[in-house]
Amino acid sequence: QVQLVESGGGLVQVGGSLRLSCAASGFTFSTYFIDWYRQAPGKQREQVARVFSGGRADFVDSVRGRFAASRDDAKNTVYLQMNRLKFEDAAVYYCNVRAYGRDYWGQGTQVTVSS
């Protein structure tokens, strides 16, 4: 079955960096785009990035220029490199794939930004 497992979250100071990973299984990873979402307390879940098959990535305006994304199809893993983190980047980050007619989500990884 499809599984997504995020990791790499943690506590970071404002202006710092973190790299999140999303390890996938259960589908032909290389042929699917993978989305990164985040959800802060009291807010709706928002899409942050889309990593296309082949490695190109698009980002929401609020993170463009600070975040980068990549994928390693040999490891069935997609990465979200987050730089120059701001307080408003604090959230639970999820990866998502739409496969076999439905959405699949990981359990999320918490990113906390401190002063």
C-alpha cells in the first residue's frame, strides 16, 4: 500500500535551515509529482511546494527563494530544504501524493521556529 513518511523536523532558530525528507513506497515513485503541505495551529493546510517527476519544483510565493526541493528516485525520497526560516514557517509539514484515485498523506513532521 502507499506510504509516506516525513522526517527531519525540529526546533530551529529564526534564520536557520532544516531539510525535511519524505520517504515513499507502494507506488511507482519516479512517475508521480509529490506535494509538500504545511499546517500551522488554527490555520488551514496550505500547499508549499510541488516536486514534479524529473525534479522541477514550484513553490508558493511565501517560500519561493528560501525553500528548495529535490528528489532521489533511487531512494524513493523527496526533500524540502528550508532556508532563512521565519516564525511564520512554523507548522506541521506533510507530503502528499495523489495515486490510484485518492490522496495519501504522511503523518507529518513538526517544524518549530524560535527566536
